Amino acid sequence: MSFLDKLFNKGPKPIIAKSRTGNLDILRANKAGPASPGAVKKPDVFYVTASVELGNTTTKCVVMATNLNTSESYLLNKTVKMTRDIRPPKANEEVFGKTVWGIELSKEAVAEMIKDTVLEALRKANVDKEEDLDFVVRSTGVTAGFATAEEAGKLVIALADGCLDAGIPPRKMSPAMSTSQLPDRLQKYSLLDNVMFDGAVVSVIPPQGKEAVANEMEGELVTAGIKLGAKWTEVDYRNPCVSLDFGSTLAGRIVNDNQPYANTVGNFLGLAGVISDSLARGSGEVDKEGGAALDLYTDKLVKKGDKKKAQANAEEVHKLIDIRKVPLDVDRFGTVPLNPKAAADAGTTLIGCDVGTNGDKLPDLMDLGGKIYERDGLPTLLSTMDYVSAKIVSRCLDIAFEENVITEGSALGITGRAGVTGRKPELILDYAKDKFDKVVFVEDGLALGSAIMARCMNSMGTQKNPIGGCQGQRCILGKRMKMQGSKFAK
């Protein structure tokens, strides 16, 4: 830090990887640089994916195009709808779950919402689902309203039905078995003939054995997405690493530095953005049933908040927030279904965030939000939310360090609406700067994770610019081939 920075108390600035927009026709028209003087310039090849996500607060379809030579991804379109607007289940439809806010879900209602969202996103991106689209990955952050971890699978099936109803061919939602099953333009970029997809996503394998927590896939995707998003920055966000996703619910992983595949040694779960949503609902400025902090948030308002009061308010809020290592005698924590024994057997430490017991004190948070709003005003209430999120990060990570599950040299990645908006990156970095040498904030980590998972499924790595593997090291292709006993391994 420079002398002037110290003089004016300025810390390091957060590194934020923002989605870079692009137009597919323009991207394809741009020519790649020649390999040697006088060589003919050739167009780059782009892998086009759609990430379809049903979350507790928002439902998204994010269309991405990834340059297979550089691993740089471009946002073609992001269509966002509010999950609260999903139609109610009809009398003859089975309700198989609900969002953290109690919105009931049926397979048919979910499929309709997904169909409309996918078609709108593809139309706005000017992407033809037959000619241009290569792969669709479905994911969900809605795990809190299910009775068991296994029931989340019904929602994933409903997402697939919606994609099929939108006209997405089934072959574009499952991995190819060989390069011959891929379009001609992609075949030379796939290594399927050398290594098979064995479940590892960006060189991390999920916990082994019985599913331990309902948001396991969400944690997998956000970790992968932060790795991809970090490619737009100078941060080498590869193994070992820690990821935290602040959607409505909390997700993320702690990953060690084993090779060729790292292990998931920690998992975050529970409540996140709904904490700020509850404070916002208490203000009366948003609907008390379906309102969200997103409905209020503007950077201009946050800057007007009284920081000293906001920090004190956050301490008061945190008296209602329970953050700890998940005990072995519960089957749900922070409303998320889990199996602590299965996690322990897999060597995975579960760290959860709750408000009371399974969110039963969220109404108290609404009351507190109302008091802060009346006493200090809306700008300070919004600023309070920033301090609340930052303190959730610090408490979660403090427990992880106490449990000794964070590998030395780990990079930290943050994503999600309640982690990257307002002053949250600045406040989180202030805590993390002495504990992590590398910290990166990434927009749309879940969607980016879907884009990179689609590549992993079809073995489309970039050996010269790897996303997987360990920090500072080369591509792990050779080690994977050796492990799998590939005939091409040396």
C-alpha cells in the first residue's frame, strides 16, 4: 500500500470480474491472431451454452459464448424473472416443494416458467437452438423447501421438462460419449478420445458416498464459475480455493490442493440473501410477502448511509444469526436438508448460517428492519445489509479456519447478489486481505459454472490456459490420462 493510501486510509480495491457482453455474430467475425507472420487469420471457435436456473428469488437463463482458444466467456443475454411470479399449482398438480419464501412449486408450473425464460433469452441473444446452441445446463438454488436432499431431483427434472418444451434437443442436455457425436467445428477442441468425463468439474471431485447436502450441485457450479470468471482478472483462482455464493441461500465449497483432482473438504449452506430480504420487507418499502432487497438497492442510496450506524446495526442483526459447524444430530440447517453423518464419512465439514432454527426468527429480522428504517432511514438500512453480509463471510471463514479445513495458499472467491453488490466487496476484502493473498468477486458465478460444466462434460479444456489444476501449475491433462489409464498417456 502506498504512503498516500495509508494517509487517507485507503485499502486495496476489490477485484471484481464482471460479465463481458458480446454479440455472437460479431464475435465469430473477429479473427484470431496469426500463429506466425504471414499466416492466414482464422476465426475463433465459440462454445455456446445456456444456463437455466430456478432460484428462490430469481429465475434466470444466461446465454454465454466461450472462446475455446482463450477460455474467455462473453455474456450474450441474461433474462431474469422473479420466481415469485411463477403461477400457482393447479388443483390436479402435485406440489413437490416450495421456495424459502413459501412459493409452492409443481412440475408443470416450473416447466412453463423455464420454457418462457429460455425462449426469451435465446430470442434476445439471437441464438438459434439448433444451429448455434451447443449445450444447456440446469441448476437450482431452491433446496430449502424440500423434505429431503433427494427430493431436489424432482425440481431438476422439471427444469429439463421446461427446456424440452422450449424445443431444446435432448442431445444438448447430456454429454457426448465420443468426439464424433459433437459438431464438426467442436471436435478438435474436445479430448473425449483421450480422457472421459468422470464426474470431476474443473479438477474437483464432489464428496464421495451418499449425498450429504441438498445444495451440493450449487456449490460445485459456483466454485467452477468463479474459476472461469477469474480468467478476466489477474487472479489465479485455482486449487486450493474457497468459494461462497450469496444467493437467497448460502452455498460454496472449501477445496484442497490434491492432484490431479482436489477434494471438497468443506461445504457452506443455509441462509444468505433472505436475511437482507427480511430486513427490506420490514421497511414497508417492498411487499411483505414477495419483496426482496434487490427491489430497493441502488449504489447511490447506499453511499448516503451512515456507516457508523450501519455497522452498529449489523452487530444487532447478527445476534439473531446462528453461524457454526453443523451438528451431527440435525437433518436440516438454515432450512437446507442435509445428512451430517454422510458428510462426516466423506471427510466434509459442513458450515451453516441460520436465523434462529431453520429460519424461524426471520420475522424478528423483519421487525428489526422496520426499526432501523424508522430510526435511521433507508440509505442506512441498505448500508446495514452490506455490513451484515460481510460479517456472515467473516464468521463462516473464521469457523473454517478454526476447523483447520482451509489449505494454506487458498484463493477466496465470492459471488451472488448478497455478496457482490454495494460496498460488500470492499468490506469483505477488508476482512480477508490478511488471510488470503488472492481474493476475487465474480458476477453470475452459478451461470458461469454451468457454462464450464458443459465444457467439462465434453472434455473441452484449454491446455495452454487451464482453468483446472493448481495455482501456478500447468494443465493436468497428462495426470488425468495416466490416472484413467489412457492409451495416449506417456
